[in-house]
Amino acid sequence: MKPEHGPLKPSGPRVIAIANQKGGVGKTTTAINLGTALAATKKRVVILDLDPQGNASTGFGIERTDRQLNVYHLLIGQATVAEAIKETDIPGLSIVPSGVDLSGAEIELVGMENREFYLKKAIGRGAEDFDYVLIDCPPALGLLTLNALAAADALLVPLQCEFFALEGISHLLRTVERVKRTVNPTLEIQGIVLTMFDSRNRLSDMVASDVRAHFGDKVYKTVIPRNVRVSEAPSHGRPVLIYDINCAGSRAYLHLAGEVLRRERLAVA
């Protein structure tokens, strides 16, 4: 991919939420490796690990003992992005890790005024040095995900190639429409990426065809395959692009980053 230099807009970073209320669809893997691929094109990227499970943080080798300041403190205004970030081994890529406190944040937010906008305010307090903020959302459509959608310019949806894929995404899209009506009218779907595609499985082809027929150009051309190296990489605390640059999963995420950048250039033109 040809490197793209400089920020996309002078007013601050582009914020992309990576969300699907269904777990196990490759959401965190996509956040980690898309962020890595964008950083490889000289973009300055920060990932916000908004999932209480903290898998994105673990995927970059951030020890749980090294998360005293984390995305929870960012969310409630006790820390800025600059104070909470951890640098990764990838030049240009940082992460605000998850922490144990985050699991109780939903309950705390319930009674707060303007509870949907806490993350948006937090991003506005110090993320201006980045080109992209990627938000790895939890696998639920609760207040944490709502905060991400309220803060985001765009939504990227990983969709596993399985039988109930279309049924699951319909719930998310209804939530997006409610968010657009109430808290973020400019939110757009950047794209839907098909994940865990198995070319030996006829069901994968059927699901991919159905999703493309239903959503058309919203579906990226790139498909993320089932790949053992992608599965192994998190246990080594490394993105698959660092763990094995030549595997099929790495090549797919590089192609996905290229598609994301092309769509972003059109979005901000």
C-alpha cells in the first residue's frame, strides 16, 4: 500500500467504532490488525480498548499490572488520552488499555447526565495528535457501546460467516439508526467486513453472497479468512502482522486497511 501522510482533517482524528453485539466475530482481532496496518501507512493511531475483557490490551502484550490508568479513567474524566495511553511495539500505534474498573462503568453511567457523551468528551480532551481513533467495543449494545457510537464518525462491523450472521447484524443496525436520530446524526457505516471465511465450507460462500446481496457496496471486497496464525498471534501479545507478515490473515488485513483508507478519503473529501 502507498503510504498516506498527514492528518485527514485539521479538526481532529477520525473516530471509527468497531462493533458487533455478538461475541466471537473477530472484532478485537480486526481492531488490533487494522490499527497495525494503518500505522504501517504512517498514520498515527490510538486504539481505545472499551471491552471489559481487555483482549485488545492483552493482544499487544500489555500486562494487567500495567493498566492502573486505563480507559475507565479516560471515560469518567479522571485521565486524559495522553495520560492513559501505552505505547506498543508498532511505531505510531498506541493503546488506551481496558481495566477491571470498566466492568462497573455501565452502572455508574446510568445515573449520570448526558451519559452517552462521556467518551466523546474524553476523545476531545487530547486525541488531536492522532489521525485515527479505533474503538474496540464490548460484545453488547449497552452504554459503553452507545458512548462509542456517539463519539464515532464511522462504524466498522466485523461479521462472521455463519448461519445467523444477518439476523445478528439487524439488531446493531437498528441501534445505529436510533443513535443517528438521537445523539449522533452524522454517524455512518464505514463498512462491513466478512471474517472467519472458510473457502472449503459452502456455508461461508452462501453467507457472503447473502450479506453482499443485502448490503451491497457497504461490504468490503476484502474477506478475512480463517487462519491459524491469526489465532496464534494474541497468545504471543503481538498483532498477526508482526507475528507472521506473510500469512493469509496478514495479507487480508493489509488489503482491508487499503479499502478503509480509500473510503475515508471519500468521506472527508
